[in-house]
Amino acid sequence: MAAKQKILIVDDDENIAELISLYMTKECFETMMVHDGESALGAVESFEPDLMLLDIMLPGIDGYQVCREVRSHTNLPIIMLSAKGEVFDKVLGLELGADDYIEKPFDSKELVARVKAVLRRFKNTPSENETDDSEYVEYTDLKVNRTDYSVIYKGQTVDMPPKELELLYFLASSPNHVFTREQLLDRIWGYEYIGDTRTVDVHIKRLREKLGDHDEWKISTIWGIGYKFEVRR
């Protein structure tokens, strides 16, 4: 029997944490609950979760700082939870490397769906006995490999969270094809993102910061529509 996937729940409200744990347990996940940022960082090492549900407002180290520290050394999928619904808060969480952002109060079915969607994207990495280069795209100075979730740019490995890599791979797999933000949300995130297309812009911004513009290719903005991976011929 396959081992259960582990969900680390980080929320200072014990009642909410227990409710989330109940939702996750019903879906056959193994859960662990902690209630402050410092404990969360320790649990990432000891519990070795497959995904972390992370509240922003925590005593001591807040959720933003926890996300920043976790993302500095691991691609552990992170979904942020917060009663804050401002665009700034969502964008900040995504810029720090969160894979998703859910506002409180949330619907239990939506929460479960988003957890499964993020895990599905992250766990797409094939096992070690599969071919190393079965899914990749390659351009001058750039190789994006979906098999081992690696990006090589100018001979150097570029660290990318799963969503960034998925977005880059998808765009680069269809050079010069224009995709709307809504299409990218549907293809990469795999569920309706409640109309918040800003998350695409945030991920594109991070990709550009890491890759810049190359003489032969770049990620171009098509104003009023979306984005394309432009290959200069």
C-alpha cells in the first residue's frame, strides 16, 4: 500500500487547524498541526510533508517569513491561508514562492481541490527508473526539463518552484503562440482561480528576473491579451 501524502497545517487558531486536519484526513492524507512559525520550520525538517498549508498571521515568525525561509532551500509546495484578501497580500505571498493563496473563510471542497491540484502538479515528476529527458524543451542557452524539474540557463542550474517551471515549460513548448492569462491559469493551475489573473503576471515577472531577455528568445507581453515565448527568427 502506498504511503499517505503528508500535509503540514500551520495556523495559530487551533480550531481552524483541527477543522482543516479533519478535511484532509477524510481525503486519506496524513496531517500534522503546528501553531507558530518557529514550530513550522522545525516540522518541515522532522515531518517531511508533501505540502504545507500556511497561515500568514502567526505569532513570532509570520507566514511570509516562514515561506521565504522554506523556499530558500526546498521546493515544498506551499498554499497560504489568510483572512487578508487584498491583492497586495496575494502578490507578496506568490512573489515569496507560494504555489497558491486561499482566503478565509474557505469552502472545504475548494480547499481539498486546490491541495490536490498543487500536489498533482508537483508530483508529476517521474520516478528514477524513467528516462531522464523524456519531457524537455531546449533553446540556445536554455533547457527546461519536466522529467527531473530542472532548468539549465547558460550552463547553470536555475532554482524554480514547480509552478514557475510548469509555466515556462508550457510557454516554451509552443513558441510564438499567444496565450491569454485565463488559458494559462487553466493549463498550469488546473482549476478556476476566481478570476485573479494577477498570479500569472507575478510568475511571469519572476521568470523574467531569473532569465532576462536572450538574443534569440524571450517571454513577451501581448498587451491586453497575455504572453508568448517569442523566438526570434
